[in-house]
Amino acid sequence: MDLTKKTLLDMLYYMKLTREIETRIERKLYRQGKIVGGVYVGRGQEAIAVGSTILLEKDDCICPSHRDMGAYLIRGMSPRVIFAQYMGRKTGATRGKDANMHMGDMSKNIVAFVSMLADTVPVAAGIGLSFKMRKQKQVVLCFFGDGATSRGDWHEGLNLASVQKVPAIFICNNNQYAYSTPIEKQMAVKDIAVRAQAYAMPGRTVDGNDVVAVYEATKTAIGHARLGGGPSLIECKTFRMTGHSAHDDVKYVPQHLFDEWEKKDPILRLETSLMRDKIATEEDVKRLAARIAREVDEAIALAENDPFPEPHEALEGVYADQVIKPPLSIADAFFPQRK
Ligand SMILES: Cc1ncc(C[n+]2csc(CCOP(=O)(O)OP(=O)(O)O)c2C)c(N)n1
């Protein structure tokens, strides 16, 4: 394992920052009536976005889904912009037009999540194809849930990516439920990774609550993609430690599953191994938590003071002839020579 102490500590920071931001959004701001729209969080799934996105170079690209907050943070979206986004402010990533994770920022190569599940998959295949056609070494990471892998667009996207051998890494947050549907009622296969065989690409199942396992699997897949080997699928088994969204009381999930998965908490696991390996002390972990709480307090205070958009701004930046910069449009970002 070639993971440096710095990378391990960075991963702990981003996982804890993700948890703190999402806890405030789901369990405080939402209940105070300050959130505009729905809330979908990745409580318990933090290792997946963090352990993979941390490997990217600046020019690489991500297509996150709705439980991948850590990916946005690692690519440089600030907590203040994220809180402003959730509170419908003008300073949010969509300038108050849409809420929650329906956001992107092309200046950071974050492609906005397409709400129709799995529709980001063919988009990622296209992005990968553009990298390949221009003989560039970038890769694209594309995230989705288990439910998304049962949709037609997912299969079309993987097929295209495989036939064209594009540098894409498809990462499944297999949290065992698609809203209230348990996985065994949704698909006949046991492991989503086997679906890769249909597209002749490598498919691996890893422990999604082990950030090091996610990191290692993604590293291999990125290396394969950068060498022209084409796409890979990584299934990260995990569990959604909360409702589908903040309004969901999650009564359909048996309590024993929460009890079992609580013991496998990815943040606790990383903290325990860092302390065991003497990379961090208990004091360091406490200090980090306090620093994150302060950063989040500050970001919320700033975002709460940000203005809401004016009615006349509702259509600004919606149509191609009104593109406001930043963020860049997809065409500008990937085909700058066309300008
Ligand atoms: C095509 C489509 N159908 C239904 C929805 C509504 N919806 C949003 S998230 C979700 C559950 C998705 O499950 P999964 O892909 O496993 O991801 P998870 O929410 O578990 O992370 C549903 C049904 C949608 N956005 N798009």
C-alpha cells in the first residue's frame, strides 16, 4: 500500500467534513425550515466518494450522484456554496434555481447530476470519449446507486463506454436500498460487479465502508483507463444510514440492519486504524472535529446572510445564448478550440 499519511489524514478530513455538513443539513437546517427542496444524504457512505475522488488530477472530471458530497468538496466546491445551494441563495451553485445535489461547476470539472437516475452514465461515456478522441490522459469518475444499475440508460452507457474503450470509472454506491426497495426485490444478481462482464470490462466488488479498499480499487481502475485499457466498474457495498430523504422515517428498514452497519461506520473505522498505526492520536481526531465544526458554523453563517435571487434572474443562464461565466458550459470546457 503506497498511501501516504497525508492522504489518509486528508481522507479523514473530507469524510468528517461530509458527515458534519450533511448532519447539519438533514438534522438541523431542514428541521428549522431553512432548506429549499429535498435533502438526500450519504450518511454511512462517505468513504466511497472520498476514497475515489481523492485520486484525481486537476483536469479529470466527475459526474457525481445524489449521495456524493465528498466528491464536490474534494473538487473544491466550498461548504459555503453548498449551504447556499441548499438554502436556495443566489450564491449557490445553481444561483437559487434548483436545490440540493442538482448542481455542478464546470470550472472544477464537476458535471451536474442529472435527476433521471442513470442518465449521467451515458454523459460520462461521452466525456470519456471526448478525452480519448483528443488523445488526452484525463479520466472521468461516474457515481450512481444500485437502483440506477437496473435502468436501461445505465446499460447503454456502459456498453458505449466499453465498445469505445473510454477512460471512465463507474462507481456504484450499493447501499442495498433504492428508496424503499431492498436490493433482492430489485435485481436477481447478488453482486452488481458481475454486470460488468456483459460489457467485457473489469468489475470489482469492494467494501464501501473501507476507504482504503475504495482507494486501491479506484487507483487500479484509473491506471488501467489512463493506459488506454478502457472503463471499469467498481461496486462499493455499503448501507444508507438514514432515510432516502429527510422526510422519510425509514420504517421499512429493519432496525437490526442499522445496528449491524453502525459497527462498520467508515469514519470510525478510519479513525481506529489511524490511531492503531500511530498516524493520529485521539487528541488529533478531537481537534479535527472541532476545526470542522468551526468551518461549518462559519459557512452556514455566511450562506444564511446571502441573498435570495431576484425574480428576473430566474431565466438567466438557462439557455445557451445566455451562458453566464463561470461556470463554463460543457462545450467550452471540453472543446475550448471551438471558441
Ligand atoms: C428514472 C428515475 N426514476 C425515479 C426517480 C426517483 N428517485 C430518486 S432517487 C431514487 C432511489 C434511487 O436508488 P439508488 O439508485 O439505489 O440510489 P440511492 O438513492 O439508494 O443512493 C428514486 C426512485 C428518479 N430520480 N429517476
